[in-house]
Amino acid sequence: MSVNPKTYGFDEEITGWVRSYHYPFGGAYNKKLPAKEGDYYTDKLTDAALDFIERNQDQPFFVHLEHFAVHDPIQGRPDLVEKYRKKLAAMPEQKGPDFILETNPDGPALTEEELKALAKNDELKAHQDARVWWVKQKQDNVEFAGMLEATDESLARIRAKLKKLGLEENTIIVFTGDNGGMSASNQYRGINGSREDHWIAVLPLPIFRCVGPKDGTTRVAFGSPWLFTGLAKPKPIPLRKPL
């Protein structure tokens, strides 16, 4: 972030850019996010959010939690990666091609013959000029699966904390994501090039859970996997005039 979140009213912030999901996480996180060898970034960021909620349970608060996952680098938590590696090994082999060449919806329309010719002419410039790319067809990346489950666990931990503190029925949770799966929208340049390092995918999917406040104020826990965590203690917001 080029601007400190405190400029926008946050009381606390843990910001930076993830270089690794395995400790050390890199950049500012090495100083701002308490962690040790063997720790996983998503888990530690969740720890920080839970600590803030615990400390501010007696007053209205706002938590803006951005896990960064499932953004690259694609690095799952080891135990979860192993879980999905075993699951994948036990599954029947998926039929069909691993990748197919597709056009950009905003690019020029191409005939089947033109696409076949471009598939044979697997050169970067030719594909860039025609605005086509190889698209992964099978959802079989165990590292990605491990990252996703760690993010799911994070949300579950936050909901469990709110329930334990008696805040579950007086809290609004909004969960959104803008990175989709490793297939269908996963792009890379060239059938002989790297297939796993490019992750271009978009999946805007907000999930809301709203419960009517009991005291005329609102608490919000907001999770969005992208860039930073911001924490603030806003003033109570009246939702309606007293009767």
C-alpha cells in the first residue's frame, strides 16, 4: 500500500505484500505480523484478526481482513497439500485435454481452422497478436486446494470466535473473492511454457450474513482475500430512530 490505512481511519494495520505463504512472509510482514518458522501466512493473519476482535468485543468494531489467498505465489499449507495430494491420487484419471486454446471474448473472432493453426504455431507473439491463450481444463492443483481450505478455515475460526463471545447474532459478515480456480480461467503463454505460475482468474462472489442488531448499532467483520488487513473502532451507528 502506498498510503497507510490509518490515513483512512483505521486504528491498527498489518499491511504488505506476500512474498511467501511460509514464514518468513517477506517485506513489512516480517516486522508487523508475529510469526515463527513453520507458520503459515493465512493462519497468522487470522490470529491477528481474532486478537483484535477479542480486545474490542465490548464495543462496536470493524475488521477488514484480506487474506491475500488465493493470490500467487500458489503455496498451500503442507498438511492440506498432502491431504489433497492423496485425494487426487485416489481419484480416477480425468478425461479430456489438459489445456485448450481459447480466444479472448473481446478479441477478434477466429475460425476453427485459424485456432488449429495457432495451436500448431505455438509462439508468444503469434498468440498475443491473435489474443488467444492456452486454458487449463482440469482442477487438479493440490497447492491451490490447500490454500483455499486454509482460507475456509480462517472464516470458520472467525465465526467461531464471534459465537464464543456472544457476538454472532449481532455481527454482519461479508465475504468476497476476486480470484477464481486454477482451471477455466487460468492462463499462460505457450503450451510448452509454465502452466502453474500464471493464475489470471476472476470470480467476484460476495457472500453476506446479516443479523439484526439488538442495541441499535452494527458490527461488521469483512473478509476479502487480496492485500491488507485494517482494523478500526468506529463510533456506534444508529440503524433506526428509537420508538
